[in-house]
Amino acid sequence: MSAGSTAPKPGDPGVRTGRAAGPGRAGSSGLGRLLQDGTPGGRVFRLLVRWVRRPLLPAVRLWRRNLQVRVVAGTLLMSLGVVLLLGLVVIGQVRNGLLDAKEQAAQSQAAGGFSAAQDRAATTPPAPGGQDGGRTGVSVNWRSTLVEQLASGGQSAFNVVALSLETGDIASRGARASGEVDPTRSIPAGLRHSVAQGTSTFQTYARIHYTSGKASEPGLVVGKRLNDADGIPYELYYLFPLTQEEDSLALVKGTLATAGLFVVVLLGAIAWLVVRQVVTPVRMAAGIAERLSAGRLQERMKVTGEDDIARLGEAFNKMAQNLQSKIQQLEDLSRMQRRFVSDVSHELRTPLTTVRMAADVIHDARADFDPVTARSAELLGDQLDRFESLLSDLLEISRFDAGAAALEAAPIDLREVVRRVIGGAEPLAERKGCRIVVTGDEQPVVAEADARRVERVLRNLVVNAVEHGEGRDVIVRLAAAGGAVAIAVRDYGVGLKPGEATRVFNRFWRADPARARTTGGTGLGLSIAVEDARLHGGWLQAWGEPGGGSQFRLTLPRTADEPLRGSPIPLEPEDSRRNRAQAAAGAADGADGPGTAGRLTAVPAQPGGDRATLPGPTRTPQVPRAAVDPTALPGSGARVVARPADGRAGADGDGGEAMAATHAEREDGTRGR
């Protein structure tokens, strides 16, 4: 190390000993293996991690939901980073300034000492001739005197050490040091090597140790090789303690830390107050918006001032006022429409009764009329029947719209309701050439429900299935599981196109406008049915695929006012194209094992019973399910399978047909849930 070079300084990051990266990586790999390990140790570690994370969940939730906390925390972190950066820069500058001043003073003092030692050696006469031992003693005494004289001017500002230079034929002479300095431990070996090899002045930072038990302290060591009065080379070192500089640097660090902490806390408080001025109106707006959505349309924000927040409050209040006015207008219009429908329906009953009496008289006397007049009398009677049904449905819809529909719930066995419905639909089924098959009625299916409304829903579903089944069997399935009961009506007719399952419960909607209503339907049956289901707290949902039929599922709670969590019957039947294709693929791969094919087709007719069954295609029995199927959970409201691109819509089980799913669990009156 030459005098012109910059020596390493205490605390300099460049001279610190870095830790090996190997153990850290090994530890990380071991942690990864422990996390991935399935041994009991790994499970215990995961449980420990979960236990540690549990108290942190409230803090995480607060962080995610509180904008003010996030802004203040971000401000504190950024302020802390800025303060730390500035502190490091200031401390570095102060340290460099103190050490540079100390180096200049030390080099000046050491240069004067080295010059004085060299001058003293030049003016001291050489020792008289004699043995080597005599010369050595004189040299040692001369160095001791030199060390004492040079150190006397330091006044504890520095210490002086004289060491003999080890050469090939001269033994080491005793070291001389002032101030009880331990020369062996205080002088670094690297510095001694540099001094022994060169003639310049060398310096370095090191710890100064003492033989008296005094604590070591940092210091600056400056050394040079000189010759004594006998011409023998030796090493002379000046040791300058850095205690004062270290105390000054500690004082600066403490001052900066205190000031930095105060600044960070002050910035956090300022950020809290500033953000509070912005977040508080936003929170008020959010609370008022929630109350507005709950129906409290008279809520308004408190506006003060003329700033941007005040303008936002005024705009929000104006929006709420307009919204309240529009909603009030719509409510008034809806109320007028409901009253109009109800009044018209009631008023039509009197003329309809008169027309019905006249039509009955004409119908009874049709045998005396000519064929054309007799046929007209029959058509008049049929259309009057349909008009009466439409009038009754309109009255029922008006009750639902007005919220006047009441539920008369009582424990009933749904099997009896199904039998009555099927008994009334059998004449239509015979005319259509199909049969109605019931399954799942081996055990009682009891629920608290309004028998009249449930029967009306099932009658509508069964009649629609027979009418649109194109002469194929209609399957009625009953099931109960947990706190729910379900009735599904399955037909194998034209089915539903993609998107139609979401519109099937609309009022006066037809899947095919060109098809005639052979049973005299009014177009309000499914709309009333979904309202009846909702009145029970249940669901009425639809599924269908083009050419593969459709299935309507009514799910009711066992107990009134009990929330539904699922349905014991899946909405999509097990014999749909997609399920059959998946089952066939599983059977081909051998993944599902034996017994898979038993789930592919529809259930057969129920054995026994007082109803005559017609011959039909043979189907493999279904396996009844006792547990809630995952596909029947809420959210799978209506699903429709798309028609293949080539137009083939048969029940061939082709697995390449596109599937389209649409949720139909909204609370409006046009979709079934």
C-alpha cells in the first residue's frame, strides 16, 4: 500500500467479509423439499404455516378493504426508504470527511516524526567497535529513547511503535512501544510486509490493542522503514486512535435516526389527515349507495364547500334524485298496469258469464243446426273455454305482480299430486301415442307445500312434455335428499335450441311460433309455474338440446322457509348426448370400469300400478341417486346443447356436438329458479 493510495476505511462495504451463498441456497432447497414433502414432517410444517397465517388474515382483509390504510402504509414505506437513503448518504459524507481530515493530520504528524527520527540517527555518532551484542544493546536503547521522545509530543493523540526488521543474519530485536500498546497485535502483518519491502510511507486502518487490559479501539496506523544510528534498518509506526471520530459519527447517526423517525411519523400523520379528507366522502358515498340499493331512495350526501369532492357530492345527489324520480314513475306505471289488468279481468267476468250462458244454449241446440252452424257453435265453445283460462291466468299473474299471492303450505306426499296430474294427462297422452312413466315413487316424498300450486306446476310441465314429445315416452322422476325434494319431467321431443331455456319462462313465449296450441294453452303457464316455485322458495329450471328432448326440474324445500342448497336430481339428464359421449369415451379407455353403461339411458316404466302402459322402446334402467349431485347445485340454472354444424340432431350420442350453458337463476319473473 503506497502513501498515495486510498486505504480501506472502517465500515466500508467493500472490505466486509461476505457470507457464502451456498448454505443459503441449500437451506432454500431444503425448505422447498419440506414444503413438497408428503411426510408427517411436511404436513406438520404446513399446519404450522397455516397456524401462523391465521392471525394475519384480519390484517390482510383490512389491507384489501381499507384504502386509507394502504395509502398511509405506502407513504410510510416510501418515506422510510427516502430517509434511509438520505441517512446513508449523509453518514457516508460525514464519515469520509472525518476520516479524510484524520488522515491528513496523521500523515503530517507521522512525516514530522519520521524526519525527526532520521535526523536523530544522522546526528548520533556510531557506537565504538566491539562485539555484535554491544552494538545491539546500544541500538535497542537508542530506539527506546527515540520512541519515548516521539510519543511525548502526542499527549494521548497517538502512540509510537518501533520494530526490528527481520533480515537473514540479524535476529529480531525487542519491540518498543508507547502507551502500553501491544505491537504484535496492533500492527497488521500486511502493513509490516509492505513497510519491509519499500521505502515509502504506508498506512492502513486496524484495531489498536493494549497490554494493560484496556479495550481495543479503531485506529489509523502509519509506518515507514528507517535506519538507526548504527545503520541498521528498523520499522517505525505511528498509531492514531479514532475514538473521537467514532464518537462524532455515532452522534451524527443518532441525530439522523431521531430526525428520520420524527419525519416518517410526521409524514404518516400528514398522509392520514390528507387521505382522510378524500376517503371520508368516498366512504359516505359508498354507504349511501348501499342504502339506495336497499331501497332507501331518500338518502343523500352532505355537501360542504365548492371543491371537487363537493362537486362529486352534488352530482351524486342529483343522480340519486333522478333515480328516485324514475323509479317512482316506473312504480306508478307498473301499479297502474297491474290495476288495469286486474280491473279488466274482473270486469270481463260479467260479460263472459253472459256470453258463456248464451254459448251453452247454442251448443246444446247445435243438433238442430246445419253442419256449418253446428261447427261454429263448437268452435265458439272451445274458444270461450280458452278465453276463460286466459282470464284466470291473467288474474293469477296480476296477484303475483301485486304481491298478493299467498301460500297455503301443508305437509303433502308429492306422489299423490303426481298421480292426479298423470291421471288428468293420460287422455292427451293416448291421443299423442305416448306413455307417461314414473320412477322414484317407491318411498314417500313429503314436503311442506301448497298442493294446488304444485299440482298446477306439474300439470303444466307434463302437458307440455306430452304435447312436444312427438309421441315418445315422458319420464316423471321423483327424488328426495337432504332438505330438498325434486320432480323432473323428461321428454324426448324437439327439445330446445341454444338460448331458449332462458326464455322459456317468458310470458306468451313460444319455441316455434308456427306450431299450433292443440291443447288450447294461453302462453302464461310456465310464467305462473315459475312464480309458484319461487313462492315456495324453490327453483323451476329447464334444460334441453335440439332433437334430444328437454327436462324441467322443480325443486322444493322439505320445510317451508328452508333455504335450498342443491337438488337431488341433476338438471342435465344422464342420457343426454354429452353424458353418453363421455361415458362411451370412459368405457373405451377402461377408466370407469364395469357398470358404466348402466347410466346411459332413461329409466323404464315403473312396474305395477293402476295405469296402463303402452309398448315403447327398451331402455336400460337408471341407477337412482341417494345423494345430491354436484351438477345440481345452484348456478346450473338452464343448459342447452347446441345443434351440430352438419344439422344432424338425432339421439345418436355423438360426442362432437357443441355444448352451450346459460345460467337462469335470476329473481325476475321470466326465468325459473
